[in-house]
Amino acid sequence: MSMKMKGLLAALLIPAAAIAAEAPDFKTLDQDKDGYLSRDEITEGIPQVLTVFSRVDANKDGKLDPREYEMALRVLSGQQS
């Protein structure tokens, strides 16, 4: 089983609020240091965010900036819908 598949399966088993509370910071996830999180960076770092990616990608550019990432964490923790 691939690492991506294992990560996605883990995402389904761990409560979203717990993930959001212990989420890595944006700079840690931004592997290429371009100021954005790609789907690949999210998949490797915190795949649970993929479940809300489309909803929080406000400008629909296919990547998350720091504000959009924070929104994703709030949505996962139940603070936003």
C-alpha cells in the first residue's frame, strides 16, 4: 500500500478535531517554501485537510495560502462550517 493511501486511510480514522489541534504549522508543511501548500504537500503532511480543500481554497487556485490553511484547520475542528 502506498504512503499516500496509508495517509488517507489514517485521515479517516482520526477525529478531525484532534488533527486540527495538533496540526503542523504552515511553514513546516510548505516543503518547497513557495508560500503555498499544494495538494501533494498536504497529502504528505496532514491529509485530513484534503476533505475540506475545495471549500477553503477561496480563490480556487488549487493551493492553500496561510489564511486558507488556518480556515481549513478551523473547519476541521468544528469552529467553522
